[in-house]
Amino acid sequence: QVQLVESGGGLVQPGGSLRLSCTASGFTFRNYAMKWYRQAPGKERELVAAITSAGVIINYADSVKGRFTISRDNAKNTVYLQMNSLNPEDTAVYYCNCRIRWGQGTQVTVSS
């Protein structure tokens, strides 16, 4: 059974940092590109960052360039999203994605 389980979300003040993790199971993780998406209230889900199976960065959303970093550890079946210099516009549910599979999401709230 394919599973993607996100963790690491929470409440953080503007300017703060969080690291999200997504641990995969049920498939050969090292063979697939991985993506992070987010969805803010009342908005469409948007692609945040993507990484190839080998760990090469594919792209970042313009809104997060220079602040967010996607990475992966194929030995741990885990993809990460390091988020720095967070601002209230980053508030959203963040989802891990591999092709048609989605995690349950983790809430990130940036507020003072």
C-alpha cells in the first residue's frame, strides 16, 4: 500500500523556519521524482517545489525561491522541505506528492 506521510508543520512567527518531512512507503521511493504542493484557504493547490529521483532540483515556485529548499534522502525514503524566512502568505496546508499519490497534508501557519 502506497503511503505518503507528512510531518513538521505547525505555528511559527514571521521570519521563522520550519522543516517539513514526507516519508514514503509501499513503492520504490528512489525511482520517483517528488513534489511539494500547498493550498491556502480559498485558493487553488499550487506546486511549491520538485526534485528528481536522483536529488536534482527541478523547480521552485517564484514565491519561495531563495527561501525554501527541497531535498531528499533515498536511504530514509524521505523528502524534505526546509522553509526559511516564512511570512503569513506561506500559511497553507502542505502536501507531499508522487504522481497520483498524495499525503494527508500538514498545516503550516505563519502568524505573530
